[in-house]
Amino acid sequence: MKGLIVAPLKNLLFSKVSRYIYKELIPNYAFGLAFFSSLILLNEFFYMARLYIEHNVPIKQVFLLLMNLIPFLLSFSVPFAVLPAYLLTMGRLSQDSEIVGFKSCGISTRRIMIPGLFIGFLISLFSILFNNYVVIPSNENYIRLRAKIMAQKPAVEMKATSFIELGSYRISYEKIEYYGNIQILYKIHAVDFKDRKTIQAKKGKLYVDPENAEHYIIKFIDGNLSEIIKEKTNDPVKGEIEEEKFFVSTFRYLTIHFYVGMPSEFYSKGPDLMKIDELYKDILNSFNIVKEQIDSEIENRRKKVEEMKLLENIIFGYQKEFDENTMLNEALDAGNKLINVINEISIIDERLENLRKNLPYFSITKYNEKFALPFSSFIFALISLAIGIYTHRSGRGEGLGLSIIIMVMFYGLKTGIENLIFKQLLPPLAEWFPDFLFLIIALILIIPKFRQ
């Protein structure tokens, strides 16, 4: 049974025709990967250059940032590289009349396309695994490095300016020297605007805690400290009063610790940094928590509706028995209660609407994206093969130009759909819409050729 399945599959995917197409396709895919990666990397390269030139970030940190950024960029260029690879391959085969030669030997269009579809499927599968096990750890490293650079920003800025700000201190100096990771400042003047202190010193050593990039230590040497201290004294006439006294003291060594806080996004792990299984569990937990709150509010609303109906029946009974001028206080009380219950139902409805907005739409969208974007590799393979079959002459420039047009259309549609999803105008499953739209276009083009 195994032989009956494996043998035909082997002949289909690894025949001479298939191997010949692979030989053409794989180099073109490598070219497409390099082309799109270069386009995407170009903008990031200028950003990295600014870090080094303008912000004086050490070249080693810039290089590490770049290395950890490349996998993320590849997560986009891996599927997009399918477009030029297939268009160039099919264009070359058409230009040299090799497709005509295949057909004259009895090889159908479907048989020509199968190797390309097989490679497209493998690229989709590879993209999912690559994103899950390579891109996500690299993104985590990238964010940590960015956080470290931001935390070290005061020390970095010292290379370009004559003052820095650490916490509530503004520190100026005349000269700076570097000894490894230690910066030595000369003729320092530091002002603490919060506690109204002034420090002047001949020199000082600035350290960055290797265990905590947010922690700075400055050891001042040979200087004086001026500060205003509030003291409470007893006045015979005015009683207890608070006086401000000015103190000046000298020191040989004075050590001050500074902490530079980081934005909260550097401490949290969002959907982009979660693996598929982690994100799935997080969505379930978030969904269950919100669902419990929604179910509780719905039950509360049901009870209020029953109470409202009961009060309406009471008021209707009083209206039958008495006219408006002789309505009892009980009826008036029931009417007031009814108004309160209606207001409470309105508040519950508002809370329900807010709770439904708190459903993890963003996380669900990102979960779908982890499959939809890699699957686009197969879609691009299909649509490129379809276009390639119809295009009998295609040079490298035409193939690249058409690839960029398709890429821009796909990515623009994807971005627009995501914006509508995040505004809750579309469900998270709409993340698949660009894939299915391009799939339908590809099938419309390719089905007539499959019959040949």
C-alpha cells in the first residue's frame, strides 16, 4: 500500500521534468529573496546608520540589532520572493519556447505547474516554522537590545553633548574620557531641580549597572554639595514654623544612584512575541475571562428585565383600578422603581458593549496572521504560475515590476483589512481575505489552463 502511494508521488515530484523546473526555480527564488530583503532592509539600514552616526550607539550594538532584525524582515520577504521567482522562471521557459516543447512531448500544463506548487507549499510550511522558532526569539532579543540602548541613552548622548539628564538631575561637564565601559567626567556641575541640590566636583566616574541597564551610578570626587533643607522650629509667637536653611558641605567622594525608567511595552510580551501555542492559550484565557463577565452581565440584565415587567404589571393594575387623580402612593413608588430599573438596564447594556469590545480581537487577528501570511507563499506561487503561463515573453525587469505591483496590492489590502478589524468593523477572520481574494483570481486564471 505504501509503495502504491510513494512511487507515483516520487515520479510526480522528482521526475526529470520536476528536477529541471526546480533547477530553474530555486536560483530565481534566491534572487527574489535577496531583492525583496534588500528593499525592506534599505529603510532599516538608514535607521541603524542614524543610531551610530547621530546617537553614537556603539557599532557592536548596532550590528546586534541588525542581526536580530533580519529574521523579522525575512518573514515578509520569504513569501513575497515567490512572486519574482515564479514569474522569472515561467518567463524564461516561455521566452525560450520550452513550455511549447514540454507540451509537444505530451507534458500537460498541469504537470508543469505541480513542481512549482509543491515548492510553494514547502515555502508556506517553512514560513510558519521559521516565524515560530526563529523570528519570535529574534524579535525578543531585538526589543531587549532596543530597551538597553534607550536605557543607556543618557550615557550615549554624553558623547555628543556637554550635558545629560538623569532622573531629576541635569548634569553638565567640560571634558569626558573613556576607559572601557566607564566614562570619566571633568569639572562637573549637577543640579537636582526636585530636591534643590547642587553638586560641583573636579571629576566623576559614571557606571552603568551590567545587571540592570536602567541603573546608573555616578561617583563624584573632590567637590561640594549645596542644598536647601527645611527644618521645623518653635516660635514663641507664631508657634511651630518651617524654615528653609542653606547648607554647604565638602566631600572627598559622593556616590549617587539614578534609575531611568523604561516604557511599559519593553516589559510586556504582546501577541507578536508569542509563539503559536502561547498565543492560542492567551486568547483562550482572555476570552474566558471576558465571557464570564459578559455572561454575568447578561444574567443581571435578565433579572432586571423580569423586575421591569413585574413593575409594569403593577402599574397597569393600579391604572385600571384608579384614575390618575386617585393613584395610590404605591403606584407612584412602582413608577419610580420602574424608571430606575430601565436606567440600570441601559447601564448594563453599555457595560456589555464595552466588554464585547474587550474581546481579544487584536490577539485573534495576530493568531490568524501567523498562518495567513505564510500561506500567501502558496497563493503567490499559484497566481505567478497562472500569469506566467499566459505571458509568453517576460524579461527580468518585467517580472520584477509585476512582482512589486502584486506585492503592493496584496500588502495594501492586508493593511486596510487589519485597520478595519482593529476598529471592530470586520471580524478577525477577515485577515484571510487578501489570501482568498488572490486565490480566487489565481483559480480563474489557472483552471482553463489546467484542462490543456
